[in-house]
Amino acid sequence: MNDDFFQALASPYRREIIRLLKWKSLSAGEIASHFDISQPSVSRHLDILKRAGIVTATRRANQIFYALNLSVLQEFLLEAAALFSPKEELADEKN
């Protein structure tokens, strides 16, 4: 996990975008319609999420659709679980 990943999660707007993408991919316009900030601001948030590997972008005709990158989120969950595991479990895993 790189620092970009954790910095991407720092913004409440980006966390809300992740929640929106939890069940389906959405176009940039569909995502922007959920916020009271400008389309360029939403695009910057999407770019940060994309650079962190949290979302993927796919062009379909003249629209870009965003989806969660589940493999990166699964990696995060595994690292978080290891981080909060008791030391005894970590010692058992090394042996």
C-alpha cells in the first residue's frame, strides 16, 4: 500500500465516491450529480482515486465510467487485518 492510497481516503468527497461505486460503475456525470461541487472538482477527486488505484476508468463512446478496483481494496483489508492482529497471531504466521 502506498501513501497515495491513504491520502486518497482522506477526503470525505472521495470516500463518498467510493460508496457510490460500491454496487455499480457510474459515469463521471452520474457521480458529479451527487455532489454540490463543480464537475472539474469531481474530476480531480476521481483522478486522485484513479492514481491511487482505488478506481478504474473505462471509456465507452464519449463517456468515462468508473468502477472500484476490488483487488486493491482487498489488499487494503488484508493489511488492515494484519495491522490490528494480536502479536501472537503474527508470530504464529511467521513460523
